[in-house]
Amino acid sequence: MQVSYAITWQEAEADPRSGRLELKPRGLAFEGSNGNGSAAEEVPYDDLSAVRIARASGDRLSGRPTLVLERRTGGRIRIASVAQPGIISELAEHLAALHLGEGGGLERARCRPAQDVYSWVRARPTEYMSSAPTPGPGDSEGGELYAP
């Protein structure tokens, strides 16, 4: 079963389009239109270098919660929900989960907002515990951490 979302998206400096985003096995499929016609594009997951939630008002689409996809080739893509603002964090979590643990793809430091860290730890507790820093000798009150 493929997951799809009702979204508005904008590539680089192009006009925003409204339509559907579908999560396919190998990439994101955008399909929609604006006053200048319709468009369809598929962006492979491997083409994504970073995923972040827009914090600055200039990064947001029409002031709505917005997910920014940085691509290895081509311009960035901004995605905003049409009806459900919560899907932006859900989509960020899904994209981060696709790339964490695969040894490539998105950079961990740039794609894990707090809610993604929680989901990653919950999904992979053994992997997290084996890579988590541990208190140094004599650091019972939260001193420096080190990784063994």
C-alpha cells in the first residue's frame, strides 16, 4: 500500500502547485497543478541530501508548517499540507526513517528533529544503546560523556 498526502509544493523559484504526494518504494511522486498547467515528477530518495522543517517565515509556504527537502541535484522542494498540518512532521519522520541505518542517504545530524530521534530510538533501541554516549568514570552528576 502506498501512502499519499494532499499537499502544496514548490520547487526552487517556480510557482507553487497543489496536488498529491505519494510515497513510493523508491521515491516521492508529486502530481498536481496550478494556473499554468499540471505537472508530475518523481524524486528518488537517494537524491535527497537533507530534510528539515522550515522555521523561518521566508521558508514557509503561505505561512503554513513546511517541510524542506534539499536535493543532491536540482533545487530544494518545499512541501506544505493542504488540510492536515500534522502530516509535515509525519512525513519528516517517514523520510528520516528511510535513511537512518542504511549507511547512506540523508545526513543524520540534519534530518533528526526531536520527534524523529524519539521514533528512531523507539524503533531501534539496541542500535541506539550501542552507539549512545555513556557517562565517563566518576561522572555520576551528568559530567562529560564519552563513547566507548
